[in-house]
Amino acid sequence: MPAIKQPSIALLVRETRQYLKLSQVKLATMLGVSFHTVNRWENGRTRPSPLAMKQIEKLLYQMGESGEALLAKYF
């Protein structure tokens, strides 16, 4: 998986969450992280760990066509 720039990660997380119509709390639960972690990702203060990025990537694959579009856009 190629490295993604910090602002792009924030947008990727936000767009994924919004497409799934999830709150930050619900996305955090799905990914096994805290609400604060998702909030920091979306605000560009921190980056997801490699494990969290794999989980996000897996989630995108599960989303079907829309997830594939986000994969193409950000990866």
C-alpha cells in the first residue's frame, strides 16, 4: 500500500464515514479504535496506524463500487 499524504488520509476517513452514514463513534467501533482517534484522523492531527489503514482498506473493498472509487482516489 503506497503512502498517502496526511490531508488525504483525513479526507479519506471523512468521505468513507459520510458515505456509510456513520458517526465518528460508530466508525470507531467498527475499526476497534476510540472516537477520539477517528476525530484526530479526520482533523489531520494524527495518522492511522498501518493496522488501522488495513482495516480502512478492507472496509472500502466491502463497500463495493463506491469503495473502489475511494480506493482509486486515495491509494
